[in-house]
Amino acid sequence: MPNITFIDTENISQSIDVLVGETLMRAAVNNNIDGILGECGGACCCATCHVYVDATSVPDVPRIGEMERQMLDHVAAPRRDDSRLACQLVVDPSMEGLRVRIPQTQL
């Protein structure tokens, strides 16, 4: 199980082991990570699981899809080049050590 670190706006980090095949959103919700809401349950239609992916931690994060790209236009916090929706990031073994930052707000 890859170990993923979520970092909040106070720079407090929480690392969890995530099952391969699980989304970052589901893992965050199941492990009570504050700031990841996942209001739509992972259907890529609410943008309440917005995260900033630290590309230096894992260089080969899966590419962004068109639906995710469109939903990122609706995030509450500033959209950046490293913005992703956690519901669209399915964990695989290469994500060991991935770090993601949680934005100030999801709503």
C-alpha cells in the first residue's frame, strides 16, 4: 500500500497507507482527512476534493482527463497548475510518497 501524505493549510501533515486501486478522495474521506469533502462521492461533478499535487514527490502522476479539467474550472480555492481532483487520482504503486496539499476551502 502506497503511503500518501495530505498537508493542510496550517502545514500539518497526515500520512496514510492507501490501497492500490482506491482514489485519493475515498482514502481521505475514509481516514477523516479534514478539508476533503467529496460531496458527489467521486463522480467528478462537485470539485469538493480539490488538492494541489506536489509533482516533485512523485513525477508520474496520471494525466488529467477532460472531465476533470472542466470541473477544475469550478473549484472554490484558486486553481493552479498542480490542481487536481482527488476523486480522479486512482492510487497505484508508483504513487508511494505522494504529497498533496489541501486548499483553504472546498465550498
